[in-house]
Amino acid sequence: MEQSTKGKMMQEKWGKVSDIGFPRLLHNIFVARNSASILDMEDRKIKKRLFFKTGIPVYGISNILNEVLGRFMVRKGIITQEAYEKSLETMLNEKKKQGEVLLLKGRVTSHQLNDALNIQAKERLFSAFGWTNGTYHYYTIEKLPKGLFLYPTHPAYAILYAVRMGYYPR
């Protein structure tokens, strides 16, 4: 594995979120600037995975039902509950992603889908600032998985925004 010239490679690390705090963890990952890495977080049954490229968060997934794309789009008023439910049926029957189904059925434009995916990625990142318990596991990977829509958010911006918007406990 190559070491970045901009920062010191961060080795595999795990621990309690309460011992370090998410802002410090995010900062440490940024300073390390590993070419590709993952941060897994878990608090009881809630799981979140954040992907990083050169220390910058670019994508996130979670098992939080309210964070899935369809529910997110209903909450934001982009699609109706009915469109969401119909897209679920198509997803299961045709083994396609929800965004793809909504686009193919004409429920959203490509611009709306891209905007929704961007906002969804940022909200998944920002919600991690509220974690005061749970565990984390950080590790490097050779390269990011194919098929991810990358939405980079500079960690300094994320930290300032999260504090200002009340995501981070004061």
C-alpha cells in the first residue's frame, strides 16, 4: 500500500465513538488521506458505512429505514407515497435499484435523482455527528466499489455545518 505524501497513512482502527467523537474521527481520516477507506459504525442494531476517497467522505449507506432513497424522496416531497410503494414492487420483481426504477417509470428526472442522491449522501454523513455511543471500525481498501455515486463533502465543511445545524450534541 502506498503512503500518501500529504498525510500519514491511518492504520486499521476501531474503538468506541464516545472515546474519540465523530468530528475528531472524521478529521483523523482526512489528515491520513488514504486513497480509499471505509468507516463502519454500529450502535445496537443501527449500522452505518461511510466511504472515503483521499480522506474525504464520498458516499454512505445505512440500515436506517428512513434513510433509504424512496422514503427520503417521499419525505422531501419529490415522489408520492404511492410512487414509492409501486417502485418497491418493481425493485423486488425486476431486481433493480430504486433510483433506476423511479427514473425508468418517469417518476423523477435524472436531475431530481442526482440531487436526491447528493442530499441523501450528505444527510447520512451529517446524522453520524449525532452518534455519542456505539463502535467504529476504520480500514483502508484497495479501491472504492464500482457503481457508487460519489458525492464528496469536505470534512471541515461537514463539521462546521453539523455543529451549526444542531447535528452534533453541544
